[in-house]
Amino acid sequence: MQIQIECPRGPQASADVAQWRAVAERRLRFVMRRLRTELLQAHVRLEDVNGPRGGVDQRCQVHLVTDGFGSVVVHATRRHAAQALDAALKRAAHALVRTWQKQRRPARQPLRTTAPSLAL
């Protein structure tokens, strides 16, 4: 699985960007461990929506490309970057597992009812 992690740059960016990237990669690998054989690429992007004004403004976007399930893009916005990452990864994992389960089980077939035979 190829992992690409983007985080904010500039004067507002935290000094430990490398540490955050390591945490994000570790969390991504942990959450997607069940589907690791199906994942081809993962792209995680963190951005500060409001800048230095504060508030609920850390937005995390996770884009996953899989082998058999297509691609999934999810967003989460929280006060802290780690919370936004966890929420986005949780949504992405849930969406992939749901898609995986739909492909594994066949659609329900309608019940076949036969007309009662009239024996005389």
C-alpha cells in the first residue's frame, strides 16, 4: 500500500510535522489492517480551515483506492487533528467493510409462491 500524507505548511504549521506524519501513517495502517490486501493507495490530507482564529477547524480528508471496491473519499472536521484523523479513518473503514460485505453476500431473492393446486 502506498501512503501519501499532506499536512499544512507555513507559519501556522506545527514544528513536529514529521511526528504527525508518523502518527497518521501508524493509525492508517492499524485501522485498515483487515483490508490491507485490497488497498492500493491511501492519501491523507490535513488542513486548518479557519487558520489561527480557532474553533472546530481541523479537517482531515482520506482518499483510499482499492483493488476491487473502487475508491472512497471521506472527510471529518474536529477541533484537533488527531480527532479528525480518527473520525475520517473510522468512516472510511466502515464504508469499505460495508462495500466488502455487499459483494460477498448475494442479494435476497424474492420468495416464490406457487398457486395452491385445486384438487377435485
